[in-house]
Amino acid sequence: MTLHYQITVKERLEDSWSAWFDGLTITASPDGTTLLTGAVRDQTALYGLLAKLRDLGLTLLAVTPDLPAASQPAPNSLEL
């Protein structure tokens, strides 16, 4: 099952790193941090991405599951 994640690092990365990070979208924030977002095929692939960040000496700030909009419950809805 493919999951979507948002990974935030303290340093700025150029868009050219996207292919090296398995096609994740790279977005530079005004505060100097970088957000990597996209589909990750499984937990092993996620750990591989985190290892790449570590190997580059980047500071990991957050790893957040990101549900696609279609699968998120509507506001004020009740999940059973």
C-alpha cells in the first residue's frame, strides 16, 4: 500500500534532488526549510529516504503522513 508523506528538513534543497529522493516533490519554504512530499511505497522505502537525508547530513524536522484529499474525512464528519 502506497502512503503519502511530508518530510521537512532544516536545510534548503534544490529541485534537482527530486530524482535522487525517488521522485518526491521538493518545495523550498520562505523560512529556509525544505518540504519533500509524495508517495512512498512502504515503510522500507521511507527508511531508505530517511537514510539518504542522514547521509547528506541534513537536519530532520518532521515526518508526517499526508492523506490524499480524496481519502480525508469531510469536516465535522463522524468516522465509525
